[in-house]
Amino acid sequence: MATAAITAERENYLNQEYGIKSWLLTVDHKRIALLYLLSITFFFFIGGFFALLIRLELLTPAGDLVQGDTYNKLFTMHGQVMVFFFLIPSIPAVLGNFLVPLMIGAKDLAFPRINLLSWYLYIIAGILMLHCMLTGGVDTGWTFYTPFSTAFSNTKVIEAGLAIFISGFSSILTGLNFVVTIHRMRAPGMTWNRLPLFIWAHYATSIIQLLGTPVIAVTLVLVVLERALHLGIFDPTRGGDPLLFQHLFWFYSHPAVYIMILPAMGVVTEIVPCFSRKRIFGYKFVALSSISIAVFGFLVWAHHMFVAGISLYSALIFSALSYLVAVPSAIKVFNWTATMYKGSITFSTPMLYAFGFIGLFTMGGLTGLFLAALGIDVHVTDTYFVIAHFHYIMVGGAVMGYLGGMHFWWPKISGRMYPESLGRLAALIVFLGFNLTFFPQFILGYLGMPRRYWQYPPEFQVLNVLSTAGSTILAVGYLLPMVYFLWSMRYGKVAPDNPWGASGLEWMTSSPPPTFNFDRPPVVDWEAYDYENIPAPQEARSGG
Amino acid sequence: MADRPIAVEQHNPALKHHFVDMEQQREASSLGMWLFLATEIMFFGGMFCAYLIYRYWYFPDFAAASSSLDITLGTANTAVLICSSLTVVMAVRAAQLGKRQQQVVYLALTLVLGLAFLGIKGIEWTSKFKEHHIPGPTFNFEASLPGHPDQPVDQHHAQLFFSLYFAMTGMHALHMIIGVAIFTYLLYRAWKGAYTPEYHTPLENSGLYWHFVDIVWIYLFPLLYLIDRKK
Amino acid sequence: MSEPIVPTITNVAVWLTLLVLTGVTAGVAFIDLGPFNTVVALVIATVKALLVVLIFMHVKYTSEKLVKVVVISAIFFLALLLGLSLADYTTRLLM
């Protein structure tokens, strides 16, 4: 197919209107998704930059690259930026915003202006956070534990807290928009049991965003008040309890990790059936497991506090509940593998990321069970074991889900194909780089290397060097897609409506879609993942 | 969702383009407001959690501090808010019946009552300021534990009570101020005749917000003012 | 489905009930019921809240089941926060 030599380009959401005002004042969910794409990519680089500095420091046992106080700021800001400004928005704000109305057959989200407000709140929060970082930063850890954050730290805790408070509202409004849209704006015939599981995953995510985020918002308000007025709410010398902060903080922050992983699971559930040419195994179980994760995720927060001083009885309760929450995640893994069984597998780039997700998320999830066991947790808590555990899930899971989704829907978003062999190469580099970075950290943690330490005993150096080497490879793997995605917008093959032969309403409109999504409002009378009746794409997917 | 007469409603100037008809728009707006109120329940809930834990830990000190609050003003404020909820309900009803003037009257009454609440709150806080009960460097709470005239109240624990008192009533007052601003705008729009039996969604949804703020106070009042008045 | 129009008499009856209950709450606070003072106060507050939610906020009259689900869910999750936190605090000294 010809590249740029097309006579008249069809009108779509990208070319319908030009000029910066048409982007900054847009209420089109697809344009807002792209605004988010640019913003979160920017913050991904910032967070990655801090990670690079951390890994450079940890090349040697001595603290020789930065000072101890600076190191505290590095891991704090790496965490805050990555969690609040990259991971939490990433899939929902980019892929969710773009796809939710398309997948349900609607013209836009329920509240388009609130959607734009959501992005502006994110930007304001981001600017505040940037200012905070440039004028001294924060050194409390992304967890802001009191009384250090409220009484002893002399860094910009209030500014960082306010930035995260504002970003929380961005998150809440996105969730609110999705829930109302999914309930009220489905096309005729699009019943709940015909919804793509990506929608179920985002619905569950939105519930968590709505119910959890307000708690951290009010907690940050209390931290700011405490720090400014020395009230004593979290200060043991004034009758307060530092653990109260931890309870309130983790009540949100544990469900927050499900905000970060559920959308990625939704992405994988779209990719796997498509590249197995087979309907998803156990649709209802997958849908229900998303809701279960959202609900159970609220029941386990104190497993972050096992050694902090909570009572043994409550620790036992939270430990048992933490085992329970692993079950729905495991159900998803079984359903994905059962879908692939006897399917016709194509190892396209999105599928490679999905494979990576399934393997790495499973490892991360299983190590979570280690941590849920009280006895083991005493040994490995606050060590690199925990760091490896959550990076397997957040990076090996969520980020790979995000990249897989970006590749899968790139043709729909941009109207262009990315170069397939480069895509596969990058996926492989990411996978190898990731494992080299984080597997040694499991060992380091088990051997006793504490987290958040800038110096370590010399016997840990080899593993740290391996980890740093891995991180540079990982960085290359992340840079490649950014380069070729940009390249593809000018030079990539023009994408057909449905390059993958995938199911879903979004593939039944043009690539890119028109501003109001569909030429005619769709009416649905078929089941989801109808792969027996969808022909495989005609064109062989050759390397680009 | 299939068969419903849409011919007339599609031409309602208030219909936004991405909705199919006014029914869908109304249902979406309503659900949106209820979800927002759910987030507010969790938001205030965090502070209620902090309050409950410290009340559990320091009950006698909290009781003594609570007794220093003016129960008459607190009860009066509760009554003011309850009356304002009635006027809101009557304003919405007036819109449902197409009575523009009644809407305006009830909305104006709501505003008066809302401002009265804030005024009484201001009086309470001023007296707290004068008594040095505001947390911070000037804090000083001199009292003895209820039933134990020889045991003084722990200053730190009393300060915790007042910190939570001001945080919670302050957050509530902030929500009242926002409510007053919203209802001022609604009053203006109602006076212009914007709300009809076919379309009064902003009025309905703002009413939900106002009632929610009332409910928060319904819980704040006994928890803060009535811990132990038995003397 | 249009929003039902609640008769004025109902609204006024609820309003009066709320005022009476407020007076009762304040009055009962001066009577010594031991630990039940708190229970009574919270029960009355809950009755008042229910009246506002069901009648003033039209939850009793709406045909949208979803609204009831939203309200109950929010209360449920708040109960989780309060309950599981208190599970820690009330069992610490039992160790």
C-alpha cells in the first residue's frame, strides 16, 4: 500500500482541525488521550532519569556519586513521579480515554469537558512537582512516612504533597467519567456481557480510583496541616500515632497498585485472543475477576505494615486476606493461557509484550505471596526483595502491558503501522533488559541488602553491577519505540481499518477514527471475541 | 434503550451533542453527581477515621474538650442546615412544577440559611480563638477530666481534639462556601428562567450536593459536640 | 421515567422530624446512659441521614437501582476503612 501518496485523506480526528488552540481546548476524548500521551511520556523520562542516577550510584558499594541526602531525594522522586505521574494515569488516561467510547459505540465520554479538566489538573500537578524537584526535591520516600515527613524532613514536603493531591483529583475525575460512560452510553445491543474485557478492567479500575483516591487526598491535607501547624496528629511526642498515617496512606496506595495493573490486564485480554485467533476462555470469570481484584484490593493494605507495629491479630487477618487477593489474578493467568491453548499464535509485537506480561506478572505476583507470609516478610521486608517484587509487577507487568497496548492500537490512533521487526526487536530488548535489571534484586534482597540505602557491603557489588547493566539495556528498549513511533507518523505504512483482524467496535471504524467515532451509530448483535467469524487479516504482516 | 420518542427532546437546546437524548443526559449527570458524592464520603471518611481512633485512645480528654464547645450554637446550626435542606427540596419541586418565582424564593432562602450557618460557625471559631483553643503555639486548654476535678486534661490530647475539630468543621465549612457559591449561580439562572419542568438537572444535582453537606454535619454534630455532656 | 414530584406535606413532615430528632439528640446527651450515649447519638444521626437520603435526595422514589448501589458501596468501603483500622487499634494491647 502506498505511504504518503494518497489523493484525499479522509477527515479524521487528527486533521479535522489544526492549531494549538484546537488541541489545548479540545473536548474530543481522542485528542485528550494524545495530550496525556505526551505528558506521561515526559514524566516517564523524568522518572527514568532518577532511576538511572540510582543505578549509577549503586554500581559501587561506597557512596561516591551523590551524597546520602541526595540519594534519598533520588529514590523519593523516582517513586513519586513514576507512581503518580506515569503509572496511575498511563493506560487509563491514554488508551482508556481513546478507546472506551469507541469500544462501547459512543461518540465521546459522558463528560468531555471534565475530561479536559482532568488533563489540566494533571498538568498543574506536574508543574508543581517539577518546581518542587527543581528547587530542592523531597527525601521522605514516595511513602511520606510520618513523623519524618511532618516534623523532621527539611525538604519540600508540602509542595510535593499538594502536587500529588491535585493529581489525585485528575485521577478521580477520569474514573468518574469512565463509570458513567460505561453505565449510560453503551450502544444499542452492547450488553454488559458483550463488552470487551478491556472495558471491564477499566470499570474496575475506575471504582478503585473513585473510592480510594479521596482517602490519600485527605491524608495529604492532614500531613500538610501537621507540617505547617505542628498539630500532633501523626507525632508520637504529641499523642499522635505514626501508624495512623500509614493506615490512611496504604488504604489508598495498596488499591493504587491495582489501578496500575488492572488496565494492563485489560490490554493483555484484548491482545491474546486476537493473536491466538480464538475467543477468550472464560469471559465471565475474567470480567468477575477484575471486579474481585478491585474489591479485595481494599482489604489488604496493612500488609505493608507487618513490621511497623500493628497488632499481631490484625496482621494475621491482613495476611490471610492478602492470600485471597491473589486468586482473581491467578484466574486471569489461567484464562489467558487457556485461550492460547490450541490457538493459532502469531508472534507479533503486541503478543510478545503480552507473553512478557504473563510471565513476569506471574513471577511478581507469586513473590507477593512470599511477602504476604508474616514470617518471611519479617526477613525480606524493606529489602531489595520487595523492590524486585513490585518492579516485576509494575514494569514487567504494567509497563509491558502499556507498550503492548500502544503497539496494538497504534494503527488505530495514528493511522500508521509501526515497523514490525523493530517492534519485535525492542520487545525482546525490553524483556532481556528487564530481567537482567530486576532478577538480581530478588537475590540481593534475600541476602539482606536493604532498600533505600546508598551504600552497601562489597559482597553485594556483582549483583548490583548486573542490575545496572540491565537497566541500560532496558533504557534502549524503551527508547526504540519512541523513535519508531515518531518515524511511523511520517513514513509508516498507512493502516487499514483493522490490520490485526481483531474483534471490537474500535476496529470497525477508520484508522484514525473520525471525530465523532462512527459514521453511523453502531448497533451490536454479536458476542465479544467473535473470532470464529472474523477472518484473519489478508495482508501478511511483514517487517517494515 | 431502543424505542423511546426522541423527536422533541433531540431539539432541546440543553442537549449536548454526544448524548442520544435528554433522558440519557439527565441519567448520566445524576449518576456523575452521586459518584462524586461517594468520593466525598471517602474524603470525609478519612478524617472520621482519625477522629474515631483518637477518641478511642483519649476518651476523657476528648470529652472534656468537647464540653467546651457551645452546644446551643451547635444545635442551632444543625437546625439551620436542616431548614436549608427543606428549602432546597422545595426549590427543586418548584422547578418540577414550572414555578419560576417560587424557585427564586426558595433558592434565596437557602442562601440566607447557608450564610447563617457560616456566620454562626464564625462566631464559634472566634470564641475558640479568644479562649486559646486553636491548635498551634498559643494553644492552652485548662480543664480537668470529667468527674475527676483533681486530674487535669492532657494538653497534647486536647490539642488533638481541637486539631480534628478545626480540620473537620473547616473542611465542612469549605464545602458550605462552595455550596453557597454554586447556589448563588443557580439563583441567578433560576431568576433568568433557565430551569423548567423539562430541564432542571443542575438544580437537582446541586441539591444532592447540598443535602450531602448537611448529612456530614448531621454526623459531625453529635461526634464533636456531644461526646460527654453528663457532667 | 421522569423524576417523581414529592408532595409538600411529605417534605414538611421530614423536616419537622429532623428538627425533633436534633432536639432529642441534644437533650439525651445530658442524660447518663453510660456507653449507650454514643450509640443513641449515632443511631439518631443515622435515622436523620436516612431521611435526608431517602426522601430529600429522592433515593426512595428513583427507579435507578444504580444510585442505591453507589450509596451502599461508598458506605461499605468507609466501613472497611474504619473497621479494619480499628481492628488494629483495639487489639494492640492484647499482644
